[in-house]
Amino acid sequence: MASASASYIATPAATRLALPVANAACSLGAALTLTFSFNIVIGIPLPAAMAEVING
């Protein structure tokens, strides 16, 4: 999940460099929407289930 957190920070800067006319607020919103949704659906339940299987 650390990589997901880093994408929240890195996305506006990377978008600003790649597309100077892009709206930074939109890129941050898209990053938060996509990454947060992924974390809720897969990024939290999957490691939790794996830990449960490993720890019994």
C-alpha cells in the first residue's frame, strides 16, 4: 500500500511535467479515485486474507 500512497503525491507532479496544460486538480482527483477504490476492493482484503491463511 505504500506505493499507492506515493502515487497520490507523485501523480500531480508527473502530470504537470508530461502535460503542462493539464489540470492538476483533475489528475489528483483521478489518482485518488482509482487508487482508493483499488485499495478498498483489493488492496486491503487480499493481504488480510493472505495473513489469515498464513497465520491460521
